[in-house]
Amino acid sequence: MDNRPIGVLDSGLGGLTVLKKVIEKMPNESTIFIGDQANMPYGDRSREEIISLTRDSVNFLLSKDVKIIIFGCNTATAVAMSTIQKEIPLQIIGVVQSGALAAARTTDTKNVAVIGTNATVDSHSYLKEIQYRDPEIQVSEFAQPQLAPLAEEDPSEDIKKVVVKESLASLKDADYDTLVLGCTHYPLLRDEIVEVVGQDKKIVDPADQVAQYTYNVLRRDGLFAAEGHDTKHEYYTTGEAKKFTEITRQWMNDDTINGYHVNAEE
């Protein structure tokens, strides 16, 4: 038994979609979330910047004595995970590997499309991970730099629909039966995305597989928390705490949440 919390990091708020699945899957586990809103989006930053910023969030979670760390950010997973995993003793679980596994299992036609940030798409992480599992799968990658900030800003429904439609125009002639939401912000725009790509496309949200894989790792390593322990969930942002709290309460369906500002660089 291990009552230490599960740590989850993200470049902003998108990782909350992963955190929510983790809590639903393992309600007896405590969690600590940090969103680096002061520096989002990561998708247009250099590799060195992404690694440095991700390392700051990892060090913050380590200071909170977490037992495992989930990179609830595709960009951080694609660019920084392999480097940082060599630097710390704790296991890191990334969303790209989980999303790739889910996509390989989901597609019938062996044609998969991936939408993500510039950095995630440029890394070709999904292409490599999906084809590692099944070399016959054809993977088309599409950078969507406007969508993460759009989800973070949470504008009106009309604005969401217009921006998503314009952004996804590049998928119009693509051949795919399965679409991977390669950024954890994108599930927050799922309805708008489905409206554009059509109900016949299979949508893969890596968060589902991340939660299952985390459960499997905790079971394998004997890290489950003791039954009946005092479960706590802590929320931190490098940005403005009041707005962070408002949006987090909405996304997590919990009006008791209080978010706190932290300087992850310290």
C-alpha cells in the first residue's frame, strides 16, 4: 500500500481531462495537478524550452512526494519525457504511448489521423508509436496550433464552432476512420470536432487508456492507496489562481475545488 498522491502535469488545463479519467478509475487515490498556464502553449516552443519547463513541473511534483507522474500533455510527452525519465527514479506515464495503443486497437481500415500541436506533430511521436504497434497502419498528422488556446480561453459556442471548422479543413480530403485527439485540450472541443469530421469517425481520447495503464502500473507495483485513507486532490497553476479555480471547478464538476498559484521554477 502507498498513500502518496499521483502527480499529473500539463502545459495548461488540458491535463484536467486526463486527471478526471484517473479519478474516475481510481477514486481511492489522491492526486496533485499542476498546469503551467504562465507558459502555455508549449506547442510553438523550442525543444530545449519544453524540456526545461516540463522539468520545473516535474520537480514541483517531486517536492510533493508523488508516487508516479503522468504527463497529461502530448507535447511534453513527445518532446521531454524520454529525457526526464532518465533523470528521476519514479515512473512516468505519457499520453502519446497510451493514445497510440488505443488508436492501433481501434482502427478497422488501418488509416489513422492525428491532430496535435506543432511540436507534437513535428516530433512524429504518434506516427512512430502507432506504427511500432502495427507497421501496416497509415498515419496522417495535422498540426492544429489554434485549438489548445481556444479550449483554454473557453469562448462562446459560436466562436468554438467557427475556429474548429476552419482549423480542421485540412482533414477534409484525408483518408482515415480513426481520429486521435493528440492534445489533452482537444476533448474539451469534442462536440465541435465531431460536428466537423462526422459521426462515422472513431474518436480516440488517450486519457481513457492513460487511466487504465496507470491502474495497471499501481496494481503491478503494489502502489494502490489503502482502503479508507483520507483522499485529497490538490490543484496548482503557474498562472492566475482565481480564473484557474473557476475553470477547474467547471471542467471537474466540483464546486469545492480551490486552485493555488505556484512558481514552479523555484
